[in-house]
Amino acid sequence: MPRVEVNGIGIHYEEHGSGPPLVMIGGLGADTYLWSKQVPAFAERFRVVVFDNRGSGESDKPDKPYSIPMMVDDTFGLMRAIGIERAHVMGASLGGLIAQELVLTHPEMVDRLVLVCTTSNGPRSTRPSLWSLIPMVFALRRTGDPAADTRRAFSIFAHPTWLKENPGEVEEYVAWRVAHPQPRSAFKRQRGAIRGFHREDRLGTITAPTLIVHGDSDRIAPVANARVLGELIPGAKVVILEESGHACSFDQRDRFNQAVLEFLTVTREGSGR
């Protein structure tokens, strides 16, 4: 399977389709499966690149501190290694923080930016309420049993209606995670990269056209975070998906895909692009 050595580690990646590059960055604990409901639709129009962040999937999992800038260097190195000088960039949750830092440190590499179910992570961000946080801590803990851990996590990630109507898809994802487990140490290293990191005071300098997509029932990153990002990033468009949780690319995939495709393919006024 495709793999490149960048920033001192091996990164697993996949490419699908052809056209303008679209680089998709996953969230905490996620691997390429996160985007399985998007790749077929997006690959019809784009050269889609999905990859496993350090600590996830088939990429290396060094047991040492991770940081968002470090993971940006991973993404930058991957893009350079496979010949991408500029791309649309989409990041979900943790991947949204990586995407924010990427566009701030390498603005020349980002054409359009899509931030999914993420946050500024700064003083203006909204944390889960105490009543939400208690069951969330229980649901997101890692015990070493990937099947049980995944089922608990998805009970928090996805909207209850979708969970009730799609038990088979949940089990498909459980089977994937059993076959592709993430070590507890790697999960903790990824989670540690989030703590204390933000560039909230610099988001106003982003010039890339930006779309923010969020589920209205997100229990991990409450929907108020989408509105804050929309206020902080000049000209950003905010799309709130109803009956959708943190896994909005799963539980409202059709509306999610439509919103992203419309944003990425619309011609910029006066630019011819």
C-alpha cells in the first residue's frame, strides 16, 4: 500500500480519482475509513488524497509527544512527496485544527478550506456541558477492546436517529477498527496534541475561501463552535446539518457531500476558477 517517509515517520496514504487535488485530514483516533462515505463521490471530480495521521491506521505510531505543528509538518511533507503544491484541504475535528495551522503556516498550499465538526480550541470556543462531559469521558475511554471502544464512541459521535436506523453500518465500522486497532498510547499522544493548542488570534488572517460544516447535535464540539469559526475567519460560509452529530460525514453524508462539492466546484466571482 502507498507509503512515504516524511518528517521522520512513515505515512500511509491513498489516492483516488483525478482532477484538482483535495487533501482530507482525519480526526482523533480516525484513519482513512473516516472518509469512506466521501471518497467515491469526491473522486469523480478531484484527485482525492486521504491518509492516516501519525498514531493512526497504517502510519507509524511513535510513542513520544505529538503536536499540531508536528502533524502539519507530516501533512506538508506528504503533499510535497506526492507532488502536490496546492490543494483544497478538508479537516475534521482534530484534522480541522491541523488544517487551520496548515493554512496559517503554508497559505500558498491551500486553495479552499473546509473545516468539519471542529473548533478554534481557543478562549471563544465552547466546551461540552458538564452533563454531556461525564458520559462522554466514559464513552471515549480506551480499554484495549477495539470493538467495545468503537461501539461506545459511535454512541456519542453519531446522531441517535442514524444509529437506530443503521446498526449494520456501525458494525461494519466496528469490524474495521478491530482489524485496524489503534494502540492506547497512540490515542493518548494524539489527544495530547490538542490540549492547549489554538491559533484563535490569527484566524482573521486566513484568506482562503472557507466552508464550515457542523452537525447541530454535535456532543464533542458543540455547534456554537461553528458559528465562532464563521465569525473569526473572514468570509467563511457556515452550514449546519440538522439531525447530525460529530460524525456528520457519516450520519448526514448526502447533505454533507452536496454542501462540500458545491463549495469546491463553484466558480469564484471574477476569478474564472
